[in-house]
Amino acid sequence: MTERVEDTVVRPAAAAGRPAGAPSAPGPVPPAAPGAVPGAPVRGRPPRRARLRLTRVDPWSVMKTSFLLSIAFAVVTVVSVAMVWQVLGAAGVWDSINSTIQEGIGGNDVASFRIEDYVGTSRVLGFTMLVAAIDVVLITAAATLVAFLYNMSAALLGGVEITLAEDN
């Protein structure tokens, strides 16, 4: 008969004299269920469930986690804007905009017009870095504030109830 994990008991006194990895001494065999076929696999117990209540969130942990996640978000934002700007430049979008403006407006004043002077890569990346830095501060502050507000509302209302189940 197959021994189940939950039926195995390790006794410290008995385990002290055996080498590591040696099988444990056979324990009591559980009684077979009525009508069970000898040698057939034994069905385990149903998964355990636990109902828990989340009553407090540590604001310091929330602040540290949200700070790191917002830094990651800022890096992704800056890299993605740089990539999009480089793809637009390689596709000739800026030259197309320059020629369209020169043809549409015409005249000598527009002949030296370049859109890159106004929305160049360095300006856009600088603005993106500024916005990303502001986002880091705002996201961190907002998440920490939400943690404090959750703690106050959980103290008043009891928190969020969660049911956890064990996997088989």
C-alpha cells in the first residue's frame, strides 16, 4: 500500500540514529475504507480552505514597493519614447512634415524651417524624463496615501475578506 505524506510522522529520537535520506520507520497503516480494493490508489482529502481578513497594510512596505515599480515604469517610459522617436526619424516622418509645411505655407521665411528644432529628440527626451520623475514622486505618494486610507477604512469596516485554497 502506498504511504501518503500526511500519514508520515518523523520522530526525532528514531531519526537520530539513521543516516540522512534513510526511509522512516513504518508507522501505523490507516484503516482501509469499506469496499476499497487493496492496492488501489487512495483518494486524498479535499483541499483545505482558509478564510482570512486583510486588516492592515504596512505603508512603509507599500511606499518602497511603489517607489521601485514607479522607477521601473519611468525607465520603460523613457526607453519607449526614445525608441518611438528614433523609428519616426528613420521612417522619414520629420522630413515629410518639413516638406509639407514648406509647400503649404511657402515663401522665403519657411525655407529654413525644421520641425526637429521644436520637437527634436533631446527636447522630447528631456521632457519625458521630467514627466517620469514627477510620476515617480506622484505614484509613490499616491500609493502610500492609499495604504493609509485603506488602514483607516479597514479599522472601521473590518478589511477585505479573502478565501485561500490549497492546491492538490
